[in-house]
Amino acid sequence: MDLELAERVAIVTGASAGIGRAIAAVLAAEGAQTVIVARRGALLASLAEEIEAHGGLRPMLVEADLYDAQVPAAIAGDVLA
């Protein structure tokens, strides 16, 4: 399938496991530059390696807890920088 995501950025929260991880992998496979966000950095790193191994662009990793009200703005700032 071609979702026409090349040159687009996708921010995926909860990306360390489950549906978030699966969504990040599919978006990367479709050509999106992914920003993967979760609390568990080691699992984010393994996902990044998996994405690259399947030909996707290396994702931007953000190890953060979204319960912190400051985090969403910080993520947006990093992505737009």
C-alpha cells in the first residue's frame, strides 16, 4: 500500500510496545520520518534498529513520560528544530 507518507513526519507515542510500536513500524515502512516516544528507552532503541533493518529512516527517539505536562511542547520543539 502507498499512503504517500514520504517526506512527512509522524510522531508516535507509546511506541515502545503494542499498537504504538506496530504503528511506528508501518508508518516508517511507508516512508514517513518517525519520531518515536515512550518511557522505555531500551525498547525505543530496539524499535529504531528494527525500522532501519527493514529499510526505514532512522527514527528520532524521545524517551519521555507524557504525564509530564511540559513534555508535549518539548517534543514539538525538538521536532520543529
